[in-house]
Amino acid sequence: MGQARGERHVGRRRRIAGRSCRHHVVTTYLKRATLIYNPIAGASPARRERQMRRVRAVLAEGGIDAELIRTTGPGTATTLAREASRTGIDVVIACGGDGTVNEVVNGISPGDTPLGILPGGTGNIIARDLNLPESPVRAARQLPLWKLRRVALGFATGRPLLASSTAPVRRYFLGVAGVGYDAYVISRLKRDFVWPFGVAAYVLEAVKQLVRYSFPPVMCQANGRQIEATFAIIQRTSRYAGWLRTAPGQALTKPALGLTLYKSRSRRRYVVYAAAAIAQELVRDMERMEVMEANFTPGGSQDTVFFELDGELAGKLPARFELVQDTLPLLMPQ
């Protein structure tokens, strides 16, 4: 059912440079680009502006004329990417963290506008899974040599964060979605604390909330089973939180979602889970599987459980996460 629903999100594939973009193609046809960047993600604003000027020059050396457009706040990258795709631009490039990439993906998907990614944020999960250079300038130098491949996206549907909103959340994600604990941590995190401390800010807040969060149960329905858990990670990438490989066999090119369920309500047990993630081990009361769709509902009628997408707070349960095949034309290293 999830796959059939997902197929409705996929537009007709166009043929690029005489060959289907579902397969690898040479990117010599890329001449005009819109580069959307977050001016404060992962660097000081002044340093980021210098980087972007250098990136533009490097892209020009590779034959790509890039227009630089900075985001002005949360959600603006989606609007900017949507407007750029409507102009028939050859490629939209996102430079920022996973949240910026997520916004750009939601601006161009479903559709035929290719996406290029330059790492420029805190975690850079997607960029790391693609084995991109850490420097956006070095990545920009390699970008004209990358190949185009159409990949699957995750798609989440759930309740909105604001009780006053009646429209359900409907968003794609390219990297990671989380249900429960990590989404709660993000809900408590102050943005002005993240910028100077990066991933360490998330770690510190996670430790702080470990003694405050009640770990309410959630019910997960996947692969014909109903499983009770207190935290779940749904992944398109192998990495989580920047460097933890919580789904070692997962990849953006894989036609499945990776689902990891953590079942205990014990705070001490979550310390064990963290150690297991570092060691890339499975322990009892953890379960890992591949799914095409997973549905989550709160285990208690009074519990409010959040979910996040690519590191940004997105909505509340109940929610559904599904795979949408061949949705995004993505530039990837060979």
C-alpha cells in the first residue's frame, strides 16, 4: 500500500542529455545553477560569505554559472528552491546542514530538477554518507564530475506541531527521521546555542533531557507486526547524529527504509543504547529491520510524542513514514 501511495508522488521522468536520469549520466549539460545557502549554519556569517564567493568562482571554473541566494530564516529554502525549479534551472545546489538540504528537497520534489549538495552545517549526515569533502569549496570543485542518479526519498505524514493548524504535515526527508526522544531534545534546543557548539550542543542537550524525558511508549506497525517502543530512528542514510552508524547497511541508493526500535523506558538503558550505537552493536530490547512503511501512534492517550525530519522538529504522532521510489535526481560522486 505504501509503495502504491508513494508512486503518486513521482513525476514523469524526463530524459536528460539523451539518457534517463535514473542511471548515471555525465553532468556536462549543467550550465546554470541556483545555490541556496544558510548564512549561519556551521560557520560565522562573514566566513560563510567568503566561502560562497569562492564556491561560485570554483563552479565557474567548472563551467557552471551559479546564482547565490541566502536563506533568511527557517522554511525559506523551500520557497527559494521551488521558485528556482520553476525557472527551468539546470541544478539547485544546497549548502548548509541537513535541515537546509531537507528544505531544498521539499522545494523541488517531486520533480526533475537535480540537486547538488555542498556540506556546510553541523552534522552533515547526508554529505558524509555521500563521501563528500568536508569543505564546500573542495566539494564544489568536484561537483561538475559527479553523476546524476534518481534516488528514493522518505515521506512523512503526521499531525502538525501547532494545535491551531488543521493541515497535516506532509514532508520528504533524505537522511533521517526520529520518533520520540531525539525529537523532544530538538524541541528543547535553543538555536543560538547550536551555532557556536555544533554537534556538541545536541549531545549536551540530549544528556540534559535524559533525566527529564519520560520515554512514553509508542506503537509501531511495520512489516505486518505491531511493536511497542520508546524511541525510533527511520533512515535513508547509514549515519545518525553526524557520525554514529546506527544503520550500517543503509544507503541512499537502497530501495528501503532502515528502522531501528529502542524498547526500554529505563534511562540507564539508554546509556547502554548510546554505547551500542558507538560500537555499532545490537543489544537486547533493540530491533533493526528494513521496511517500506512504518506507522506510529502514541502508546498512551495523553502522551504527546514529537517526530523530527533531518534534524528539524516536524510534527506529532500519529505519523506514517514511507519510501517513495525514484523521486529525487541527485548528484553523487562516482
